[in-house]
Amino acid sequence: MNEIAKVKKINHGKKPKYTMLTMGCQLNENDSEKLCGMLEAMGYQKTEKQEEADIAVFNTCCVRENAEDKLFGKLGELKRLKQEKGIIIAIGGCMMQEKHITDKIKESYPFVDILFGTHTLHKFPENLLKALEEKKKIEDIIDIDGEIHEGLPIKRDSNIKASVTIMNGCNNFCSYCIVPYVRGRERSREPRNILQEVEELGRQGYQEITLLGQNVNSYLRVEREKGITFEEYQGINSFATLLKAINKIDGIQRIRFVSPHPKDFTDDVIDAIASSDKVCKLVHLPLQSGNTKVLKEMNRKYTKEQYLQLVEKMKTRIPNLTLSTDIIVGFPGETDEEFEDTLDVVRKVKFEQVYMFLYSRRIGTPGDKMQNQIPEEEKHRRFNKLKALVESQIEDNNQKYVGTVQKVLVEGESKNNQALLTGRTDSNKVVIFEGGKSLIGKVIDLKIVSEHMWYLKGETK
């Protein structure tokens, strides 16, 4: 990128610094790693102290309302730094694809320098160069579906675990979700590019990769259905064949993926998980609601019964399967009886992890226009009921680990006690244990000696 070299020349000898605030999902985190890579290629150094920064970058999420409140609060704090030292403020990500948000920023926070969308992330160096040289506001947001751009610099947060985006966009249009409107339609990366990226990660010593997409298990589906040309590299023409190909790559010890859709868990995907020894047997299977009527209004394309049948099929065919899920509480029109169906599914499946969310209205979605919105106090009452059930199940689930030997990827020192190390099991359980720093980055056997709700205690054999 010519712009990267030009900004680096401007920064020569200055040692400028940047801050990065990331909101939202792992796809956003992966985008932020690319932004960090571009910034560092342009001569910037990362800092956690806002007062030291010459540029503040926000990578936003629009799935829930509290992300907006967080962004506007941070912008208010930055006004002083803008006045005192002329800090450059750049805001990108999903929120910038919402016109009412960009309008509010331009009206209430006119000191923001750069606005860029999900489809123009690759042009960040070009936009920064314009802001530096021309001293004018830059807005680079397009509504059409963006192309996939390969070869962007990347600065990963870890040297043990890495995420790899395999596709962008979503075609599902769940009625509560803004993602298809801000990320665009499904577009898959070429198999060759994905495999080359994972192979390079293996050579660099990464132990675990997570494959990312809004609807990850529909990889290459649109291309096949619409006859869009792609290179069938090493026989990869689906998510199942991609999993099998990545499973053969040297160096990588573990493969995870998020976020899949139950309707796309075809038999070949289930068989690929079962037969691929590196693919973790914790599978994320978003439920959202356990009631068939609510699921239909959510446009989820499956019933309560079909979901439970899929769970049984997967448990039968995948040894040692554990499941995690997403649940939305208080979708418009959800009755107490319909919410009880969600609790019923949770009791039957016994999820390893449950990510629980209060329904949040998103402007531009069908759910926002529904008349029968649930009062906030009722959402919180149901949420607390679900939380109590989930926590009782976690306690029961944890007991099955005590006395067993688990393979744990050692990730580093415990955040709460630097004398201890921390790692994760195949089922993503946090394990705390005593051990030497030389174990960091390795997969080791640990005997689980006790459970403590949110983590397990282990001992080296």
C-alpha cells in the first residue's frame, strides 16, 4: 500500500502512538487486529493510555444499544484531548453503517476526523493520509456489499491463538438482527487464501485457530447455489471439506469456529467434526428461543423440536460433544409460557456455556417495528430466572471434570494470580494450575482436582 509508506514517512522520527477500542464480536476483534497491523506498519505504537495517543480508533458494534452509549461516552471524554493536542479520532465498524448514528456523530461530535464502514476498512491508510495532509473530515462509508481484500497487515493479540475470517456478511435476516444490513450479503474467501493463512500460522507456532463468519457453516453455499466461480483448492467446496483440510495442517493443535446456524448443520459438517481430531468437540449451537412460535417470528428457520432432534443427532455422532448457545430474553410478544419453552430446552440440553442477552431494539430491523415490546423489568425478571437455571447446570456440569485428566492449552499467567497459569480444555473450560512459564503455548495433560463455578483447578501429572 503506497499510502502506508507515505504515512510512515510523515511519522518518521516522531514515534506516534494509537489506542484501539474494540466493541462486539470476534469478527470485530479480527478487524481490529488488521487495523492495528496497518497502524503499526505506518509507524504508530500502541498505548493503553488515551492521553499519550496521537490517534484514537474505535471499531464499533451495533448489536446492542449499550455499545452506542459506550461510544458516545468515550467521544465526550476525547473532546478535551482534541482541543489540547489535536488527537485524530477515527470511528469504524458496524455502527458506522447506520445513518442515524453517523448523523448524530456529525451533529453532536463534529470534532471526529474519520468515519469508515465495514466495507472500507482496507482504505483506512488512505483515509488517514487525507486527514493528516488535508486537515479535513473524511467519511468513507458505502452501502453496497464490499469485496474481500486479502493481504492486509495484521497485528495479532496473541502468539498462541489466532482467529481467521473465512466469510463476511449474512443472508439470514433474523428479525432481531441488524448484521445483514451493516455487514452485507454472504461472501466467502477463496479456499487457497484461507489455507495459506492457517499454514503460515502453524509455521509461526500458533496452537489454536478459530474460524470466523456471521454464518460460518454456510461457507461457499451462496457461491455453489448461484454459480459464482471459486477455485476448488485441495477439494474444498464446503465448510465440511474446509474443516477436513485445515485438520491436516501441521502445527495447529486445535480448531474452533463461530458462529454457526442450526439450519446449516448438515450431515457432512457433523461427520467432519466427528472425524477431525483437531476440531474441538465444543460446538456453539445458537438457540435464541426454545419456543417454535417465537422462533418463527425471529425468522430462525427451525422449530423447538427440530433443534432438539439436531442436538440428539450430534450427540450420537460426535463423541464427547459439549454444546454452548446464545439465548435472547424478552423478544417482542414472548409470553411467560413461551419463555418456559426456552427453559425447557436448557434443562434438556444441559449446555456447557450459555450466552444470555436481553432483547435490544435495533432501528431498521423488523423486530423494532413490532408493537408488543416486552417491558424492561419483565425482561430482567426472565433473565434472572434463566441465569439461575444456567448457573445450577454449570455447577453440575463441572462436577464431571473432577478427577479426570484433561488436555489443556496453556495460554499464560492467570490474570488474578500471576503465580498461577491458566489454560482451556477442548470444551473451553478455564483451568488454573501451578506450573513453570515454559509450559505456556503447549497442550498438556492436567488432572482436575476441584471446580469453582467459572473455572477448574488442575494439577500437572
